[in-house]
Amino acid sequence: MRVIKENNQDFHSFTLSLKQLERSSSAKGTVFIEKAEENYSAPKGKDSPLNKILSFTERINSHTNLQDIISDFKNEVRSLTFFNEPEIFLINEKTSNCFPLNTNCKENISLFVRRNLSAGVIDWIAETGSFKIIPYGNYNSLSFGLNCLIIPIFSSGKFRGVLSTITSFTEIDKNSFEIQFLTTLLNIVFSKIQYELTKNELNSVYSELQSVQSKLENDYKLAALGELTYRSIEEISSPIQVILSYADLMKREYPNIDEEMTDLIKKKVYDIKSILERLVKFITTDDKAKKVVPCSVNEVIEDFRKLIEPALNAENCECVLDLEENMPSILSNKNYLNQIFINGFSLINPLTEPGGGVIIQSRYSKQRIIVKMLFTKTVDLNKINEQEVGLNILKSLMDKHEGEFLVNSDETTGSTITFSFPLIRKVRE
């Protein structure tokens, strides 16, 4: 078998190298010594090592995509001829595992590095602080006779990862041109990689910060809405009590007044008081109520129907429940679920015409609890999209449950809002 390798590095010709020497004869013989006074410089060109490094640095700094950086680095390393399939692996400090930066890294190389990491070889190389050449293939593989050069990567005094590359060398001098050039390329590219990874991490943190700020803003709006409702209830309660007192007074002082009329007044007032009590119960939460616990969606739906029943009766609208029995509970609390259903109901119901009906369904499917509110009347979806505050509040509440909601309206089937709650999620406050 013939192995033909092309070395594209620049070497000075023998004739040019003689220009640096002068002949010196003595009784012991003739020797050639270097001319101290003659300044000789290697020919400069686009293929000189210095120009290659400068050109490589410019290209790397122009890249913003991590995969483009890795690809350019791999191409430059291959130009050394002696190295093939260079890959950079980063060490995960939390899991003590490693992963290649190149998304197209060959599986056999990735397995080789991970296997040596598990065996402690990579840690040993990191402790020595210098590169090592270890056998890559075995007697039964096509890669027998090849070796793998492992160079540990350090940053700020910490072990960050390794560079692995396939080579036919069994040993190589640390001061050789190949190692020096490869190390220089690695230092350049890893600085850029760290910069891009840090930038991506900062962008991710900033995006998460914006999400948290938006959530806090929505939570503030919910708290403000609850406080406003609570004050309104207090203001309504006093006139209601006055109406009840005057109804009793009229019944005593004016016996000729129809008793049925005063009883009807009292009955309607007590209905209003019942609604206000449910609202107070809904908006008043304590520390225990805020905790995430297993909740029955069907029980919350039944309580929710009692809350909206007076409003539906006033609009001559009927509410029908179609609940699947023996459904598993979800991690939540009843106050959050009540808020979700009320906000969803408030998105559609005010836009529908009086009459018709509402069907509330619950189903368990594919590890998710599905709740649907079906309105017989259609609505304009553009008007729903205009309710930005209501949509944001609902989205914030569903995000707490890692769930989703969807609003749809069709002339043949009416309007539907669907809530999807995952059965398995993280426990959060």
C-alpha cells in the first residue's frame, strides 16, 4: 500500500540556506558557520505562516455563527496535512461530560473522546497540562495504526475542554512547527468561541429577564384588578344592606304593600350578596392557597359555572357541562384555574349576542387535560386580538402551568376557547 501525502508548507531551498553560512577553514578541517552580520529574512508571501495566521484571525473575527467558526478552523488545521478530523470538545462542569461544538461531528470520534473521558484519560492529560498522543484504532478496525492527538484547553486557569485530531504521528516535539502552529490557531479560535458563547448566554439571560419583567407586570395588573374588585365589593355592600333594611321597614310600616314584592326585592338582594361573596372568595388568597397542589379540574369547572350562572341567566343563555369522569388531577391551585376560566370566558362572552348557550367540556388525552368552552354564537377574532391586556393575562396564567390556549370562531360551529394543561410539569409557586 502506498500512502501519498502532500505537504504544502513553505521550506527554503538548500541554495538559499547556504547564503546564511560562510566557510571557515582550520587545521582541524573546514566548517560552515552562520554569518552574524548578514540579516537574512525568509521570503514573505501570502502562504507564509505569519500571513496565514493574520488571514485566519481576520476570517474568524468576521464570523458570528459558531458553526462557521468551527468549519473555518477545521479547514485551516487540515492544511497542515499531518492532522485530520479536528474537533473541539467542551467540558460540562455540572455533569462532568463533554460535547462537541461541531454539530456534524462524526459519531466514532465523539464516542472515542467520551470513552477516554469516562476512563480518566482526559483528566490525566489535563493534569499534565500538555498534549498527548494516544492510540485511536485497534487491530480489528480500519483505523488501526492511527493515533489521536489530544490538546487540553485552559481558560482563566480552568480546564475547559480538549482539541482532538487524528494523526499518524506516534510522537511529536512540543517545539515543532506543527504543534506551535496548531496551538496558535486553537488559541485564536477558542477566544472567539468563548466570546460567541458568552454573547449567546447574555442574550438568553436578557430574553429571560424581559419575560420575567412582563410576568411581573401582568401579576401586578392582576393584583391591581383584585384590589379594585375588592374595594368595589365593599362599596356595593353598604347600599345592599340599606336596601334590605328599607325592605323590612316597608313590610312593617306599610302592611298594605304587597308582601310578594318586598320578598322579591329581598331575594334579589340576597342573590347579589351571594355573587359578591363568591367574588370575595375568588380574589382573596392566603399563603396556603398559593401553593401548587393536585387539583381536580372538574371541581373547579363546577364552581366556575356557579360563578357565571347569574350573568348567563341575565342574557338568557344556558350553560351545560360535559365533564369526563375519573380524570387525573393537575398541579395547580384553584385560584389560578378560576382566574384562567374567568379570563377566557370574559374574552368571548361580552362579544356574543344574547341567547344561545355555552358548553364546557373536559377531556384527558395524551398526558394532557383539555378544557373547551364552546359558545353557540360566533365572534370577530380581530376584536379578541384587540383585547391585549386580557390576552396577556391569560397567557401569563397558562405559562404558570406550562400550558397553551387557542381561540377559534366559525360560523357553522360557533366560538371555541381551548385550554391544554400538561399532566407532568415542574412544581412552581
